[in-house]
Amino acid sequence: MNTTEQTTPLLRVRGLCKHFPVRSRGFIRRVTGWIRAVDDVSFDLARGETLGLVGESGSGKTTCARSILRALSPTAGQAVFQSASGPVDLASLPAHRLKPLRREMQMIFQDPFSSLNPRMTAGQIVAEPLVIHRLASGSTLDDRVAGMMSRVGLDPAHRHRYPHAFSGGQRQRIGIARALIMRPSLIVADEAVSALDVSVQAQIINLLRDLRDELGLTSIFVAHDLEVVRHLCDRVAVMYAGRIVEEGPVEEIFADPRHPYTRALLAAAPSADPDIPLPPPVPGETCDTGNLPAGCAFHPRCPDCFDPCRTIRPELTKAAPARRLACHLASTTLR
Amino acid sequence: MKTNSDMVLSVDGLRTEFRTDGGTLRAVDGVSLGLARGRVLALVGESGCGKTVTAYSILRLIRPPGHLAGGSIVLRPGNGQPVDLAALGDESRELRAIRGSRVAMIFQEPMSALSPVHTVGDQIDEVLLLHAGVDRREARRRTVEMLRRVGIPSPETRADQFPHEMSGGMRQRAVIAMALVCRPEVLIADEPTTALDVTIQAQILHLIKELQAENGCSVLFITHDLGVVAQMADEVAVMYLGRIVESGPVREVLKNPRHPYTAGLLASRPGTSAARHLPVIAGQVPSLHAIPSGCPFHPRCAHRLPGLCDAGPAPALQEISPRHQTACLRSKELTCLLRTPSVSSASTTIPSSVIDP
């Protein structure tokens, strides 16, 4: 590996936007507005790094992840991915050139029930990516499937069973095996542990952490649960209303959250200690990205809102060596 | 010690079974609960432990192939005679009068609790028209007010929307509004905030507490989240495979759990431990078709003793301190489960029947 390969981020996202048209009812269906699901998102993802993309529903975290993988076509912006054959901008690549790149980028889905084809056996599901890309067949294929299944904690003897015969946690293991069997350089996990019970969730979190360290995975981990992100990620980007509002190393953000929204998110997670009461919640609804307020999108809910917040949208700027922040208040008081 | 009359709802020896091709499933197997007036009791457990079936059984919502196989469910309204819900006819008038007015429920899945072909406002109006004896105009006024209380913006307009026009979070708020609009004495909340975002969850938890304080309603709060339990409940009952394995005052159970399953649930919460690996409970919840003999938790338990834990009938709850009960056979020896390595490491051997799907 030469030095440029080590220093160039595996993924460099710049100004990524995904806007959905809102159409009028009736026959003509005029475009009456736009939902800015993802708006001007930029970040770098270094090799071997796990970035947590957190936010509430409608914050654009899933749309952002899907736009990067081109499961959705971004409206604007760049997502430069260092593929095996050199850098490519995923955002502008014609569709037919995407398929070979798919082996390098894989996704783990949230719902272990709907993301597995009920008519395929566990073995077929795990093998399918290799079959589609004609990367293995016969006994090589069988060996790789068996190897991958045992690596994620499934008994290869169960490869002939159908998804319904597995529990939720085991199905999620099947989904993980399917994503990893291609040895992808980029993994996008969309709420990969949210649907699981706490004892099973802990098992899957441990598995993902082991796999990450063992295989040197680079991943984007989309989640709403900050504690899960804390356990699995190196860096975290907090999204609100389609934009990143704060980004930085995970421990720094947890120890010293600076954006009022990050603070609200951290405070809102109920503690299992009855002596730590839940603080008063931030008021208001999660933001409607079809109808953004002027200025900072969080200002109607923000306890610290002051004049500039209502008119000027704060830009995401460097707040500390490895941190970025989009907040007027923090950037005036912390200077 | 609370006397019976302090209990607005007493469930005793409740059994709910489902007849399936593979045999009879005991989804709820001898559950006893006492919900004190004006208090919040949390029923906590993982999927399949029977917590939702317990709630459905209390409201008599179990449908074939399921049926109530035993036990009593006594409701003691503030004014009126105690009534055993388990003894009422399936669709009797008494039961219909109680459901939705004296005992209301917030369901886990908002889409299945709302009719897709009626506006949200009409559905909440209907509850009021049925139970509150008000006219349409007054019903709509209260509906709008209630929608505002649960945090739905521009409730006058929103009341005329259909469920599909609302987001998942909005729908759940509408369901909560529908349950609370008649100011029930007992509210059964089945994972009411699981589908909500965390800042909205915090709002709803505060809202339920507020409303509870306002009209002194008692809440049976069903959840899988021990954080929600800690914040919401006065008492907690932990369920595993259809049985209560530990119960008691929240502070005592969460600070000093005396059943290895409770301790395992607490320890495996992300954020609890800074260790690289989260402590896990080995294996997974066995199928109700193959409930282990002896203590049902023994195959996954790091503290099991062969000969003691794996044989005989399932252990009964035993009082270890006032109101704190555990069904662990080793409760006398295992007194500080959170400080000892209470959950198994990966090296623990688990019978393959537990790992197998």
C-alpha cells in the first residue's frame, strides 16, 4: 500500500444533496415544493474508520447513506470512493458502471425479517453476492459460505434452513454474512441492531466490533441510539433536518457535546439508574424537511436560541482540531 | 404491605395458552401482578416473554387459537364494585363498557390500532361519543385539545387527516390521545414509545407522567427498555418465558437485581460498560415449544448448578426482602449479581438446543 492510499480517505463526500419533489394532487401533479432530505452533507471517511451517522427519523441519515451507495440518486454533490481501480465519484457514475463497484460496497439492513428473501435458504442468501458477481462456484463457493457463516456465529449445518427458522438475532447474522462475504471495503449498516432485543443486540454489537477490528472494515453506521454508536464508532456525525450539525471523535462528542441538539439527544436517552431523572425534554417536533424554518433548522426547539439563529443558517465549521460544529452560539462563546 | 383495596388491578395466576399444531403454547404461565392505585408498574422482558400477551389478556383481547386458561383479573374502580374481567363474557356489554373508558390501552403498533378509512379525529370522537356521553361538537373540541396535549401541531387540521397522512410518530401520538381522552383509571401502555424518536420519547414519557399525576390514573407500562422502566415505574416485574422471574420496587430491582436474568439485561445495555465487549447473556430465548425443565433460564445462566437448577418444576417467586421477589433458586447465595461476573463469558458451554434455531 503506498502512502497516498493510506492518507486519501476511502470516501470523500462533498455537498451531497438529495431533494425529493412534492407534487400537487390531481392529474398534472405540478411540483409544489421540495423536501430537502439531505442537504449539503460533507465528510471524509478514512480507511479502517467507523463513522456513526446519528439523528432522529427524518434527519436524513438513512437517505444520506443510501445516496452514497447510489441506492438513491443524489440531487447534487460528490461522493468520491477509492475503488480498487482508482477514485470514482459515485454520485455521478452512470448506472451500468455501478455494478462492478457493488462488490466493494455492501449494506446491512435494519429489519432482519424483511431484508431476507423468505424463499431462499440461509446458504443461498449468503452465497448470492458471490453468485451474482461470478466470484466463486462449486466447492469454493460452499467453503466460503460455510466459513463466513461460522465467522458470524451461525452453524454452517443450518445453511439449508429458510429465514423463518431463525431468530431475529440469527437473521441479522445472516444479513451480516451476506454483506461481508464479498470482502467489501465499505460497509453501510443501517440501524443494524435497532430491531433486536437487548441481550441479542449486545451479541451483535460484539460481533460487529470483532469483525471491524479483524477485517479492518471501513463503515458508516446509521443509528438513532447514541450508546450503540459510542460502543461501535470512532467518529460520530449528528444530523438534524438533512444536515450535519456536529461531527467529531466519539468520546469527545459524548464528553463535551456542543450543539444544543446533540445535548438534547444525549439527555433524552433514559438512564437505567432510577436516581438519574430524565431532564425536561426539548419541546417541539422533529423537523419537517419539506418546510424548513429560516436560519438554523433547530432554532424553534433550541433552549439557547438567540437572534442570528432565526435568520442566518449556521455553517458547519471547524470547532476544535478534529471537530466541526454548526451553531451560532457555540461559535461565538467558545472562541 | 398494600392491601387488596389499594390495588386498582390485581392479576392472579393468569394463564394464557395458544393451541398450535406443535402443541399447546403457554405464553403466560401463572402471572400474578398487583397494580396499586396511582402507581406505575412496569412489565419488562424481551420479545416472546409474554408481556404483550399479558396485557392483551387483561383487556380480554386474546383471540383463537389463544385462550385464557386460568386465573383472575380483578379491577377495582374508584367508584363501583370490583369486577373480575376474566369471568366476563368475551363480548359482553360490561367488558365493552370497561374497555376504552376505565381501562384503556396504547398499542405498540400504531397502524394496527387505527382504522385506515376514518380520520384520526373521527376515531377519537368515537371513543368520547361511546363512553363520555357528549355531543359531536364537544367530542371534537376534546379531541382537538387531546391531540394538542400529545404534541400534535395544528391539531384542528390534523384531526381531519387519515392515519396514512401522518408519520409513524404522529400516528402513535394519535393513539396515545385516543387512549387518554376518556381519562381511564388504568392505562395499559404496550411499548408506547418504542417507535418514537428519543427526544419525542422523552416528551411522551413526561406527558404520561403528567397526565398520570393529573388524574391519578394507574399505568401498566410494558417495555423492553430498562431505561424507560427506571424513569417511569414505581414497581417492576421482569418476565421470561411467560413467567415473572423477579419483581419489586424499581430502585431495588435495578440497583440490586437478584435474578441472573435481570442482572444480565442490565449489564448488556450499551453504555453501561466501557469494556470492549459488552457482557452478553449467552444463547437466546428458547422457543415456547421447548421450555427448559427446572428454572427456565438455567441453560443461559452463568450461575446454574447442575442438579439444582435444571430439574423439577419452574421455581416460584420467593420474597427476599419486603416486596422484592425473585424466582432464582440460588437467591440466598447470589446477593450481589451486578458486582460479580453475573453474565457468562463466551467460553461458557451452552447446550446446543439453546443455540439451535
